[in-house]
Amino acid sequence: MHIRVGFEMQYDCPQPTPMILALNVHYSRAADMQYPDHLVTIPPVPVSAYRDLFGNWCSRLVAPQGVFTLRTDAVVRDNGLVDTQNWGAIQVPVELLPEECLVYLLGSRYCETDQLSELAWAHFGHGPTGWARVQAICDFVHNHIEFGYHHARRTRTAWEAYREKIGVCRDYAHLAIALCRCMNIPARYCTGYLGDIRIPLVPGPMDFAGWFEAYLGDRWYTFDARNNTPRIGRVLMARGRDACDVALVSSFGPNTLQRFTVWAEEVAQ
């Protein structure tokens, strides 16, 4: 199948404003890009690119004073399969984990493992391990948090999401990530596109999505505590310890976001 993905963001900057962007499709999908997601700026400005500490493609630019627009539009080839499930995937003892996984066992800006450890062990310490444990965490988070765009707050942490019982997709992911880490399962945050593909349309505006990956057996697997069901057409943009590492736009100066539109939809081949 083919999926059209893209966005348009319009800012008003009272002065020239440096920005760092994590808005490109992840390099692991490079071979799937039928039409690349080249960043377009209006007005045109110089853009440089680099790879961050987590391997994500990032862009740097200086937004000029006044109205400034960022836009991409791309088509991605996809296998059309739902997220992989493997109920036989085992939990790896910490001492046997690959070194690159260890950072994803630690607390981070939005995932306070120290505050959630006792809760995690009380809920999940006596049940199954491996895939079933991660799924039990997703079930708990899915049922514990009430979703609503009006609940969005960019400073909400996993501990606060647990206490407040409200949030958006990033809050589901942060709480699930923190609980996995408390149970010694490496977990990392993912952001990207997830359209309503081959499912009933979900009410509300299209937005970027947040989910997570857990390391089981010998690889990373996708989990989604918000939707809590395998989905088709997930297009990764960036990974990190939590949303702090994969901020879509980091701006270094005052600005106002005037318009924000995202699309992710299946298109005819």
C-alpha cells in the first residue's frame, strides 16, 4: 500500500528565531519513500541537516521575522501489515541486555521511574513476564487514562498522568514506558504518523502520534497503549528516551504557532 504523509505549520516570529526540527520520516524508512519528504519553507531559508545522538534526522534553520511556514508532503510504501505481535518474546535479564539498551532502563525527563517503581512492582511483579507483561502494562495504561485533546499539557509527566488519569497519546506512552523500565524492560519513545487507515475514522483533528517500543528477546517491538490494538500504516519519524528527545520543533526565541495541519492517508497505487 501507499501512504501520503505530511504537515503544514505556520508560525509568526517577532524576530529571527533559530529552530531545530525533527520532522522528517526516520532514516529506517528511506528505502520506502516513493516521494521524499523534502522540507519546504515559506519564505525560503537555508536549511542544514544532521543526525542526533539517537540517529534521528534533524534540521537547523533560522526562521525570519514575520509569518513563516514549514511544510512537507511525501508518499511512503508500506507492507500493509499490522504491528508485529510475538507473545513468545521473552524478557531479557538486565545483565544480558545489549549496552545500547541500557539507557532505556533509566528515568528521564517525562518518565520518573523512581516515583513509579513501587506501583509497577505491586501491579506487575507477580504476573507474567516478557510480551505478556508489556501487554499487561498497556492494558493498565489504556484503561487508566482518559483520552482527550483538551487534556493536552506539554509538561505532564508519567507520574502526573498516572495521578490525573487524563492525557493524550504521549501521556499514554510516557506512563507505559516508565512502568516497563521499572520492571527492567528497556522502553523508548516514538513519534510519527498514524492515520485512520482501514479502521473507522476517529473523531477529532489529525495529529502526530506517540507510541513506544520495548526490547524483548533480541529486538525492539512496537506497542501502543493509547490505541491498544495492532494498527496498519505506522510511519516512524523519531525515537528517544521520551518526548523531550524528539521534540518536533525546538525554537530559540518567541513565536506563535498560527496553524497546524497533519495528514496520513492511504492513496491509490
